[in-house]
Amino acid sequence: DLPEVQLPEAEAEAPPAAEALASEAPALSLAEVMAAPVQPINPPAQNVPVSLLPPPADEEPVDEELREVFIEEAGEVLE
């Protein structure tokens, strides 16, 4: 058997500070809420990393044979 526990009574009324805040703030209409500016949650990127851009026009193309050798060697290292 567990002993009885006495819990404090919770206040049914809101604290006076919350009442003061609620009375000071005027109620907003739906149109006012929708018209208010909002910070974007996930804004589009402003800076694009260089790795996503195509190579410069004057850059030499990657040697395909060298690329294949690199991929094979990297695969062996990962194994």
C-alpha cells in the first residue's frame, strides 16, 4: 500500500498579470492577423555554394579515365 499524498490546490483563476495583459491587448480581426507581416520560416537561400554552379567556361573538362580510376580507388578505400 502507498501512503496518501496531499497535493496543493491549483488556482482556478488566471494570475493578475495575465489578466492585465489580456485587457490591454485589443482583439485583432482575422483580416488584421492575415495582413500582418510574418518572418519566413524557411527563406530561400541567398548564397549558392560554388559546388552547385557549373564549371567556368575556360576550365578544362575532367579526364574521364582519371575520374573512373578515382572512383575505383575510393570504392576500395571504403571497403
